[in-house]
Amino acid sequence: MSATLEERVEAIERKLAEIQTRPWLSPPVKKDWQATVGWANNSKLHEAATKAGEDYRRSQTYEKEIEARGGVGY
């Protein structure tokens, strides 16, 4: 180890600077919710999932909820 501490630190800093310039190592861009709203518009899969959710919610009744709790209401 003939390198001085300063030389070693400089070498590490150069390597770090090189690594930080690589685009695939950059932190991901954080998207806010407004950028993703509407991404599934006009999608048949989205429409099918929405319809399935609506059908499920309509099928749930107070009686089924009580039955699921073992006959105990609120």
C-alpha cells in the first residue's frame, strides 16, 4: 500500500462520480397520482374489473354481513 490516504480518497471519489453518472443507477422518477389517473381508460380489462367490483358490492347485503359474523350484528 504505497498510496497515501489522500490518493486513495481521490480514487474512491473518482470511482463514485463515475458510478453516479450511469443512468440505470439513477433514482427512479417519483410519479404523483395525477400522472397515473386515467391510464386504464378504454381498457377492456379495466372495464371488466370495474364491473366485477360493482357486481360484488351490489351482491353484499346486511344479512350476509351478519351471517359472516356468526349471527352477530352491530
